[in-house]
Amino acid sequence: AATACTAERALAPQTAGHSVASAVAPGMSQVPLLFVVDGVRLQRDQVPSLTADQISSVRVIKGHAALKEYGPDASYGVVVITTTAGSAPRS
């Protein structure tokens, strides 16, 4: 059976010796990273727990490309998650 995981765990590299780090400016407790799950904009605490089997793709967009595509909400980057349900053809 697949195990549910948080977005951070899903994005964690699987290669030994690597780690995931997030830059936080002084005075900020958490960077307001934008998540988009199946086209719906969500904040980190709104992202559902997903199993690996439920995730079709994960794309990270940062910098000017994130701002151009998603506007000022994407100032710190965007994690775009497409679930298998969201990528299924619609009839």
C-alpha cells in the first residue's frame, strides 16, 4: 500500500548526500511558496496529503518565469503538482 506524504517529502531528493533547504529571510517564519494542485492555487498548509501513486508530475517554477505565469503570488516560486486524477482525459 502507498504511504501518504506531505508536499515537502514528495519533493525531497532520493539521492544520498543531498538535502532540501529553504531560504528564509530574517523575520520570516516560513516562505510563502505557492502550490498549484491540478490548476488550483493553494498555500502550503492547504496542500492535501498525496501518495506517490496519486502524483502524475511535479514542476518547480522560480524567478521571472514564476512571476510571469502566476503573478505576485509566485514571488518565492511555485510548485505545480498534477495528480493522476487531474491528468486523466475528461470525457
